Amino acid sequence: MIGKCLICNQKDANQTNSHLIPSFLVAMTTSYDGSYKRGKELMFTIGPYQRRVYTGALPDTKLGEIFDPISDDRIENELSKNTVALDYIFCSGCEQNLSKYLETPYSANLLRNQKVDNEIPLLFWISVVWRMSIGGNNGFKLPVNIENTLHGYLKQYFAIKKGEYDISFTDFIKEVKFYYKILHCKDYSKDNAGMIYCQYDESNNILTMFLGDICICFMFDSDNLPENYKFYGLESYIRNAEINSGNDKEKRQDINIETYKKAIELFVKQSTRILVSGDLQIMDKLWIESGRLRYMPLRMKMTFLRLLHDDSIKLGEVNTPQRYVDIFNTLNDNILLWYLNCL
């Protein structure tokens, strides 16, 4: 059954492929050729128990570089499923409102420096944070009261735009308690692997993201950062960036590629430990499901990791569920392969 639209709460949620992260941001972050164009996306979604790939409309030559000979069934049922989009959460009218009033003007402002009304960037980012949170698959989940507040701002904004609510944008913005700071490393993702990563600090109620060329920090309670705020070496830059609250033109702090790349490299280094930990837990799960107790032997795990991350394996094939099973069966059937290899 189709439920009600999560924005207007009135019409049926009949829209498919609703982007939780606007498509132009996804294209900016994940276009394989640095074109920032839709259809060129190559996105790996990685978590402790999740390894998914979305390939947009990649040509066969590019698919051949990343995957072994691949079936039409896998393309349809796995690679074509956008990992930052959901079906049947919005109605077509609200989807159009997001595009018309927020996404189209903001993308023109960010990518081509076209002028927009002062409130548009604020409401754009409110819509993005709210959508990512309700989607529940972006590394964070805001408290219900904050989600409801952001939803209320978005719903009221659309009502004002359509003349259904008699209040000026100036008076409306005065009521909005949502602040953010942006670091912008222009064109970073053209020559480097872009990344989407979210870190929510519950104790201080602060959300910080890597989002392609952008690092952005959102504050829900006040416009001050706590003294203990940290984000992969960028905290001083974020702290010194100007606050955006919708009262004037969006202010972005430019940051050079060397600094931005260093921060992302630090994140990758730290996150690798988390991913390896997830792999080890998967191994123990396979071990238990095969009828054993407790944990897979350490020597077997070490060999498992070496086989899993073999450089000869194409990138799109490394973390498929079938690959975990195949490696386990190989090691299970050849005990000397891992026992002697780790002596």
C-alpha cells in the first residue's frame, strides 16, 4: 500500500526514486570522469555489514574495468538501485517543489555562482538534512523532535511560496533555528574520489558531513561550536568559517586541496579499522553458521583478509556476499592453506 507523502502529509506518496541527497550533489561527488553529470555516477556504499554499488548509466567499457563479466540480472537488481534514493515517500507535487524552489536554484548557485534569494540555501540544507535523517541509511538519525522541526520549516516554506501562508520570508527566517558553516574545496572531486560521510555528535547536537567538494557543519541548538569539537583536522577551519542562518548570502570558506585531501586521508585511515572489524565479525558469523562455536581461528581470519583484499580482484567484486562465502568454503575445505600460511 502507498502511504501519505512525508512532506505534505496529504497526498499519496506516488513518487519513485526520490533522492535523499539531491542528484546534482551525488553527481558532483561520484561522477567517475569528474564531469559532475548525472548518469556518470559510480558510488560504493560501505558500512560494517553493507557493501553496495550504484553505477548510474556507466558504459560497458567502464563496467568491464570494475566488474567481472556481469549479468543483466545483477545490473537490474543491484547496480541500478540508487543507494541514496527511496520509492513512495513523497508525492509528485512535493517532489516538484523540492526541485523547483530549492534544488534547481541552489545547484545553479553552487556550481555556476548564480544569485539566489537569501533563504534558499538555508531551506535547501534543511531539506537535505531532514531527508537524509528520515531515510535512516546515511550514517545518522536525528532525534524525532529535530526531524519534526525541520519538516515543519520545509512544509511552511512551501506554503509561503505557493501563497497559502501569509508571512514574509524575513519574518519566517527569524523563527528558524538552524545554523551551518561550509568549507568549499572547489573541483576537488573532479580529480579525486569524492566521498559522502556523516558524523552526528548527539551530546552537542551537531552534524558534520563530507559531501564531495563540501565539508558542512550543522548546528541545531545554537550557532556556537563547543571547545571539544573535532572533525578530522578541519575543526579550526570550520570554527573560523562564518555562520549561515538565511539572513544574507550564503558564505562559504574556501579551502585548498592539500588541506582537504589530508582530512579525507585521515578519515580513510581511521575508518579502515572499522571496516576490518566488520569483516572479522562477518567471518565469525560464517563460522557459527557452519555449525561451530565461538570464533573463527585467528590464522584463518588473517588468510581470509589477504584473499578478500587481493589486488588482482576487480573493485566491484571485492565485497560481494558470494565472495565472502566462496573464500570461507575455500579455507574450510583446505585447512593447510590457512594453518600453514600463517605459521
